[in-house]
Amino acid sequence: MATKKVTVTLDADQLDRIRTLVGSGAAPSISGFVQHAAGVALDDIAGWGAMLADALEATGGELSAEERRWADETLGNRRRRGSSAA
């Protein structure tokens, strides 16, 4: 797999905790930890997307415009110009 070097900004406490894990041998390196964390997050997002798709299919599909308006009003969401609330 090809890799690319990037700059990532982390909270100082997070970086300290990652460095502690690397120092104890629980993580291979800072880059290794961040690569693993990114992979876990991407898999998690994909899993939630699949679960949402299954739930929508089981309950009748996407919300209609009328259902979306009702939900927005009920939840107190204000729609931004040119975008949906979901």
C-alpha cells in the first residue's frame, strides 16, 4: 500500500498519550497509531452507513420531503440554504 506523508494537528494531551503508548510498546510509532486509528474510524463509518441503509430499507426507504419537513420542525432544526437537514 502506498503511503503519503501529511501534517496532522492533535490536541497536546492526545499526543502525550500516544507517545506514552509508543514508549511502552503498545503502539509501534506515532504514525502507526494514527494509521490504525484512521482505519478503525473509516471502518466504523462504513459500518454505520451499512446499518443505516439496512434500517431505511426495512422501514420504507428514505424520508419523503414531507417527512423531512416534519422531522426538522419537530427537532427544531433549521435548514441551511441549498442543503438538506440529514
